[in-house]
Amino acid sequence: MPDFSIGVDLGGTNLRIAAVTGQGELLEKVTLGTKVALGRDHVIDEMCDAIQRLSGRYKEAGKFLGAGIGVPGLIDLRTGVMRKAANLPGWENYPARAEIERRLGLPQNDARVVLENDARVAALGEQWLGAARGVANMAVLTLGTGIGGGIVLGGKIWHGMNGMAGEFGHVTIEPEGHPCGCGNRGCSEQYASASAIVRMAREAIASGQAQSLAQAASSEAEFGAKAIYNLATEGDEHARRIFASFGRYLGILLAGLINVLNLEMYVIGGGVSSAWDAFAPRMFEELRERSLVYAATALTVPLRSDSSGKKDPPAAEAESGSERKTIVTPAVLGSDAGLYGAARVAVLAG
Ligand SMILES: [Zn+2]
């Protein structure tokens, strides 16, 4: 049995924990019905119990390398203290890493606890075992309620000066655009996230033009991006326009990233990435028009996953040409990216 680490995904609603070998083989995955709303101490109790249970079960056979915890917030990497935690009441400025290590009796034999932003660990997960397996330099954009991001260079998360690199969701793409929670206006997550899709739909409904959207909004208890996507695939003009607009804005954001970073691969993850066929054509169009780097390095046929979920291995295809190509492709690991990436940060930190 090989050495292993534990990855924790501390989401806004529940807690998932996995034991993963150093080679990326999943040993065991548990989802705890932990109510994050019950508070910090309750979450830490259950998390530490589960880490101890899992590490105990496998440590006869392999060395426990540590635990990585992906959290929704900004972390001071030096101290392991969360500086911003909008969806985790009580975690801000609380010495989470020190407390979790104390309860687990770590550090011990180089095993320790690492706290890391959830979007950064998801990026590392896709790089290690997902769409960008074997690609050393890449970025992930996670399109959900907002936009999360992570940059991986040489197989490691690029943190920037103090862990804040990768805030793609707060890049300005409309100078006088919608106000954002961060204090800026026109941030990309106001235009290329699940919430943005719903807002655009509500705007279309308010204009009195989009009957089909209005009908869907009144009949569905939870009117969300999925319902609007379903309308788009049925050919509804208003829904299609929303995804085209989404693709355009995502393309504007990506064009800037590609020009600046010139990475091998950009992986699009998060719930909205499953609407790939609805927004990707417009996104690629925008990339070709706006990014000289993309235009010079694009594949002739943009990659896309087919409905069976099978995909060309993008890295292999990119290497096969005489020149290396810029790949923009959907994520493949779904929410497990964060779990694998969290397990991986524990190993890289050792
Ligand atoms: Zn913002």
C-alpha cells in the first residue's frame, strides 16, 4: 500500500473528505451531512473525526502524508488563518490550521495540515488527475455562483505574493458595468457566472419580450442556469442569446488571460461548464478576434467534449503539431477536482 494523504472539501453546504494515494488513486471518499450552518466548532469536530478515522484505517499500510483543506475564502498561507470567508461564519481571523493540527496531533513525521482556497485546489486537481493531466502550466476558471480561479505553474499552485493570485472573477470586463460585491464594477463574474445567466434572463423577462423565459421562471421553483440552458438547447432565441452573451464575456476574460499568461491549457470548470455547447462557439470566436496569442496558437478545430463524455486527449493533440497550441477545454473531474487537489497540496507542502 502506497503513502496517502487526505483531501477535504469544505463547501458552503456540506463536507467531503477523501483518502488519496500519492499516485492519485482514490482509497475512500466520504460525504458528511455536516451542517456548515451549525457553526465552526461543529464543522471542525466532524472534520477532525473523519480525518482521524480515514488516516487510521490506511496508515498500517502506508505513510499518512498530511491533510489539505479547500476552503471558500482567502487564506493567509503563512499562518493558516482565513482572512475572508463570506460563506463560513466564524472562520474569519480564526487560527483554523493551528486548531486542526492541534486536534490531529500534527505536525508529525512531516505530515501537516494545509489550508488552501477552494478554487486553487480545484485547479491543482484538474492539473494532477483531470483535463490537464501531464500539462505543467495551466489555469482553471470555475464558473459557479461567482468565478473562482487558479493558476498552476510547474505542477504547483501559483500563489502570488500572498495567496491572492487567480482572482479571475474580479477582472473588469465592462468599465461601467454591474456593481460587484468586491466593490468594483463590471467584474467578469457579473457577466460569466451562473448568477449572471439568471440575471440576464430576468432582464429579458422584465423587457416583456421573452415569453418562454417568463413561463419557465414562473413554473420552476428554482429558476436557474440549468432551466435557461434547457431552453437554449430547445432553440429558444432569448435563451440562446443569453448564452452567446455569456460566451462573449468569457471570451473577453480568457483573451486577456491568454495574452498575459501564454499557458498551455485553460480549463473551464464549475456547474455552468456543462453548458459548453451553448457558450463555447461564441467564446472561441471572441478568442480569435481579441487575443493575438490565441490566434497565433489556436488549434484549427476547437476541442469540445461530445455527449458521451469521451474526449480527445488535448495534451497529446497539442504536442502532436510542430508548434505547441493553446488549449481551452472543459474540466473533467467535476466537484472531485477540489478533493483531489486538496489531497495533493498536503503532499506538495511536505
Ligand atoms: Zn468583483
